[in-house]
Amino acid sequence: MPVKRRVSKQREHQITPHAIALFRKLRRKQPGSEAWWQLHNALFDELATKPWDWPIVEDPDLPLHPSKQPDLEARQRWRELERAAAMQLAA
């Protein structure tokens, strides 16, 4: 009897130079401001993530409201984008 292999459909987001540029601009904006959300939305589109990956990034250095839980995946994406931005500058 043939065996059906299940392949993970999870796709890693691709960090493009444009995504890094958007991230750099986003870091300079006040979190939660209109400009910040516009850049966040553009970054969300650029990384082509799923709707449930909202918010796309969360600054791990900012304090959270006591009633809010950290979004670990969004914080991980923030760190990945920080590393990519640093590597781009070093190159």
C-alpha cells in the first residue's frame, strides 16, 4: 500500500531589501501612530504573511500593558528583520 507523505505547507516569509527598508522606517516612527501602522501594513504585504500573523512585528524592547500577552512570533520576526538590517549594513 502506498504511503502518503505529508509535506508542511508552512512557508517561511522572505525578507527582501524592500522589507528591510520598510522596517527601518517603521522603527523610526512612534509605535501605534498612523505612520507606523501604514508602514506596518506595507511590511505585512511585503512579507506576504497570513492574516493570522497580525501584527506582523512587535518590538520586544517596548513594555506591554499588564493585561496583554507578548506575541512571540511577531517579536521573532522583529528580531529577524533587525538581524537582516544589520547584515545589509555590514555588507
